[in-house]
Amino acid sequence: MNPVIGLDVSKGESMAQAFLDKGQPYGKVFRFDHTTEGLDHFRNYM
């Protein structure tokens, strides 16, 4: 097992997707703003 988190930070908000292994997504795509509150929300997601 090789868990990983993919992040797209190219917009005013980020999108994240966790994977348990190659081709095995964990949960759904997660969106958060580039703010302190948004980063806290992301940290609590994981």
C-alpha cells in the first residue's frame, strides 16, 4: 500500500484527492479555500 494525496492548487481554491494505492481513490474530491480556515478544514479532513 502506497497512500498519497494529490493537490491541485492552481486556482483560488484547492482540490485534493486521497488515494490508498495507485488507482484506488479514498473518499471524494475535497475542495478548500486558500485561507487559514480552508487549510484547517483540509487538515481535519485527513
